[in-house]
Amino acid sequence: MTGGIDAIAQALEEAGYFADRRLATAVFLALKLERPLLLEGEPGVGKTELAKALSVALKRPLVRLQCYDGLEQREALYEWNYAAQLLHMRAAELEHEAHAPGAERSRRPMEVEREVYQERYLIRRPLLQALEAPAPGAVLLIDEVDRADEPFEAFLLEYLGEYQVSIPEMGTVRAAVAPVTILTSNRTRDLNDAVKRRCLYHWLDYPERERELAIVRARVPQASQALSLQVADFVGRLRGAAAAGTFHRAPGIAESVEWARALVALDTLVVDPEVVADTAGILFKQREDVAALTQALSADLLRPLDAAQ
């Protein structure tokens, strides 16, 4: 991808992602400076989708590392194919016993050890896959890094700072082409300052009305302009109610898009309290929030829309 911030925004939009100026600037700088980009924000604001769109825009393969509690280094970097190594060792021992005199057998274990630590027995996990990706390189998504534990964060520092990792049996593996690296966090806990210092940082918030409307129109082209507008406005009001404490969690962009698809499937022309009640399980994923979205509250949130039409 060539060009500046506007070119980045345009390429992302062509990939189906509508980035505002600040986010496009953060992506541009991450590419220009070859620095990882840490995205924090509420669930559903489009952090993961940005990495997917970048993969499409840059025409680079997407490599994803999904983080979770208890994630180990071997699951992120590499592990050895122990079964194949054992088979190799056993076959080598049998062959050597059949052909070599007893006096030469003492040297064989060291030779076999060197043989089993070859690349053909190495199982590459996401970090190593990203480092070894041929030109033009890969997009590495380290998703929900806040779900991993602090020792894993410390393990990431070498990669984030130098785009390299150390494999004891083989040495240091450095990236020939720096992977475009996106880390996402829902802020379930604070990340280590050492991780943050190695990254550019951007807080990704819910989109403003016009950007959400553009997203809904692009993702659900079957929806009319009027229906898309109702979806964007109503979801925006739901988020305002969530911020005021009415709901535990606000609907994300994915919920907006899915709700618009559901309304199209129901042949909905105008959103009313009844259809909101019938489809509340698309907007909210918690029983308490679904229950809180009463028809009376829906009518109240829809009233400004009705007055405007």
C-alpha cells in the first residue's frame, strides 16, 4: 500500500472497514514506523475486524493468536513434534545397531540428538509463522492479549521490540519482513507498561452515528436507507442508556449489523417496540439486559425517531 493517511482510510473502506481519521493515522504510523499497534476498547467496537481488513487491504496473510488464561509459550511460538522425533530416534538406533560395531555406538546418541532437532520436526505456531512469512510479510493479530497472564506478556517483549524470537535448539529467528502486528485488549486488566512502551496505542470507541450508518449500509445493502438510519440511531440510544447504567453492556457494531440483517429478514419497514422486543436477543447477550429492554423503554427510545419522520 502506498500513499498517506487518506490512502490507508480508502484501502480499509474498500476492504469493508470504515476508519475515522485518528484510527487511520494510527495505522499509517504503525506501518511507517514498523511498530506494533495496541488497540484497546469495549468489546464489539471493531478491534479484531481492523486486523482482518488490514490483511485484505495489504494483501498479506492473516495470522491469528487468540489469547486466553493459561496460554503457554509453546502454543504461541513453536513446539517439537515429539512423536516423529521418537520414531526417528528408534529407527536410527535400530539401523546403527545393525551396521555399526559396538565401539562406535557411544558417539551415536549425540548425532541422533542433532538430527531430531531439525526444522522438519518443528511445529510452527502463530508468532513463528508471522516471523517466517515471505515477502510482503504477514499481518499478525494477537487477540485479547489481556486474557493471557503476565508471564506471557513478558515472553512477548522480545518479539514486540525486535521482531525476533529465540529457540534454544536452533538460535534466534528474526523477521526478514516485519509483520504488521495488531494487539487487541478489552481491558479486563491493565497490561504491563513494558508491553505498552513497545507499541503504538489507540483507544477505539464506538463509532459516531454517520460512521455506523455507513457500516450498516455497506454490510447490509438490502436494508433501505430509512431502516439503516433507524438501526444506527436506535443502537446509539441503547449505548447511551448503557452508559447511564440501564444495561450491563452496550451493543457492538457486530450487533448493529446482525440486527439490521434480522430486520430485513423480517420484512421490517419501520422499527417499533414490538419488533424490538422480538429481536432483543440479537442486540443483547445477557438475560438481564434483554429483560431491561422493555416495550415501554423501546417506545421511549424510538419516540424521537418517530417524531423526526
